[in-house]
Amino acid sequence: MMNSPDERSLPQKISEDIISLILEENLQPGDKLPNETVLCEKLNAGRSSVREAMKLLASRNIVTIRQGSGTYIAKTPGMVEDPLGFTFISNKKKLVHDLLEVRFLLEPSIASMAAANADEEDIKKIIKLCDEIEDLLKNNEDHIQKDIEFHTAIALSSKNVVVPRLVPVINSSIPLFVEMTRNTLHKETIESHREIAEAIAAHDTLRAQDAMYLHLVYNRKTIQKSI
Amino acid sequence: MMNSPDERSLPQKISEDIISLILEENLQPGDKLPNETVLCEKLNAGRSSVREAMKLLASRNIVTIRQGSGTYIAKTPGMVEDPLGFTFISNKKKLVHDLLEVRFLLEPSIASMAAANADEEDIKKIIKLCDEIEDLLKNNEDHIQKDIEFHTAIALSSKNVVVPRLVPVINSSIPLFVEMTRNTLHKETIESHREIAEAIAAHDTLRAQDAMYLHLVYNRKTIQKSI
């Protein structure tokens, strides 16, 4: 997928050395990296190559460069926007259909895991997002961002470390869904979100799984009508 | 996840203009991009900014720069190595456990979809990979790359456009699995791969689903022993 080692430019090689350094020193999101002078010495590299390497790492969202302050480990290091490259799948109808198929495989079980593992903090957040989405929908305002946050909060409650990195990617389809269903799902969205949130709050794994399944069924029905 | 628009550098902005251009002109993997002079004119930008922008796109694996030949759309545009940033999850035991949990959610259903949709070409490829892995295992040679290819070939046979982008990511855990199970799974790997391949070749969806489930169960048992 990537260039083979011998095709790599000097800044690419140095960027990989910096990744090794981050891992060895166990730097965490938000931690500051050593300054340029220190890095040049440690990596035995020139200033301009290190600067180029940092730009590459910033474009992969591994570090965040703050002008005048320094370079920091990014919040979710290594996760770029659209990491699976859905932008470049040109048949959007097929993409929406297939993303929904994958959501069916993942999200009911994730809701069940969330019901089993959510703590008080998680539950508060899920209920709050559910309230906010309901208000937005009733006022005919844009709820897409909050909708993705709702599904991400459920993913985080599963306590599986992979799931919160996967769900926002799969849920990148929500804007496409909303566009295709032309916002006709207001009532069903409110009710099925509420049922999912309450089931998780009650730690009822089966009810959470069924509620999420039903939520996806509503979506699929409406999408099939619109295609 | 990404920098907000006002924090973006000029090359970043230009790189996004180039992405828009790629999408508008519906350029496909392997297609050549217009040369620098044409791009500078189209995007109303300077040569060095366009060059910087191209380096950013190359680091995100959207384009491939071939010295002396030109710039081309990458094979799987927008998919970088380790797109979900697993490198930066420091607890590897938890990562292996949670990746396996996600494989349980996805792969049995994907095997079933493959059994439903695989064409003659797909089946030939799956059987061939199955044979190759068997030979490697019997000779105690490294089978990891072929193992990932086997699961990717099944993902491609599902004919879902999202699944082949997801499965290699989830299967990035295979090297970790093999390390943790210390290669004790030879016989089970051979038998369960064979059963999966034959079920797909017979277009038997339930048998394929069960065979994949069993394959994952073997893996989980061995991993639990080793943790």
C-alpha cells in the first residue's frame, strides 16, 4: 500500500524514525515533542529534513504543529479524516448501501457491549446527546454532527479500543443517509435514539441490541425507497 | 479530527483543491494527473505550493509521485498504512483481544456474503491462496502476508465496496495473533482455511459463516491461553 522502503524520500525515512521515537518514549496524545535542535541531534539529521518530516506527520494527523508553541502528539494520533478513502469511491448509492450493510454487522453488537460496559459518565453523555438531537430535529436544525457524536459515545462505552476508531468512519455515511432520506425520518430517529439510550442506561444488553437493529431497519427501508 | 479550516497552510488548502479536481474529473487509480504547469494555472497557485501540496497528497497515499514520469492516482487512494492508528494504542494485549472481538462481528457474515457472491475468478484465487498457505505452514515458513491476502480475497468476494477496505485493517492484527499464539495453530489453520474456502466455492453461505466462526474460535482459545 505504501511505497517500498527504497522508494522512500529522506523526510519519509526521518518521519518513521520520529514515529519509533514516539513509541519508544511512550508519548501520549497532547504530549510535546522534543524541539528541533534536540531532534536533529537524536536522529542525526538536518533541520530542513526534520521540518519536512514533521509536515508529513502533521498531514497524517500524528502530530499537531502549533506555530510559536511547538509540536504535540495529536488527539487521535494516526487517524486522518476519511481514513478508508470513501471520498474516492465514486458510486455513492452503492457506498451508502454497503456502509449500511456493515453498520448492521457492527452496531447492534456494539450497542449490546455498551449496555454491558457503560459507566455513569458514559450514560450521562449518551442521554445528553439524545436530548440535543431531539431539540435540533424538532427545530428543523442540522443534527448530523450530534448524530455522529451519539453513535461515537456508544462506541466509546463498549470499552473496546478498536470500536471507537471504527464507528466514526462507518458513520461518515450519516450525512449521505440524511441527504438520501431527505430528513423524512424525524419521528423514527427521535424514538429509536431514545430507546437505544434508555436500554444502555438500564444496562439491558438485548434491548439495546434490538433497538439499534430497529434503528438501522428504519434507515434501510427509507433508503431503499429513495434509491 | 483535522485542523480547522483557518489553521490550514496554503499547501494544505491547495491539496484539497487538487482532491476536488480529482473527484470532478473522475480520475481513477493509475490515471496520470495534469502536469505542474497546468495545475498551477487551474488552481491559480505557485509552483512550490503545488509541489508541497503533492507531497502531502503522496503522504496520504492519494497520489504516487514517480520521479521523471509524473504524478498518478494511487492504487487504493486515500488509504494509508495503519489508517486507524493502531500503532499508537500502547496496550497490545488489549488491542489483540479487541481486534478479535471486532473480527467476530464482521468476518463470519463476510464469509457468508462471499459464498453468496463469489465468482469463478474469486474462487480460484481463494483456493490458490489456501494451497499456498498450507505449503508455507507445512514448511514452517512465514505465512502472514498470504494469510492477510486470503482474508482480503474473501472480503473482495463479498462484493461490498466497504468490506475490502475494512478487513485488511482489522487483519493487521494477524502478525500480532501469530506472535501471541507462537505458531501453535498450524493444523487448525490449515483445516479451517480449507473448510472456509470449500464452503465459498460451493456457494454454501451457512457453512462458510460457521467455518469462519470456528476459525476465530480456535484463535481466541489459543490467545486466551497465551495472555
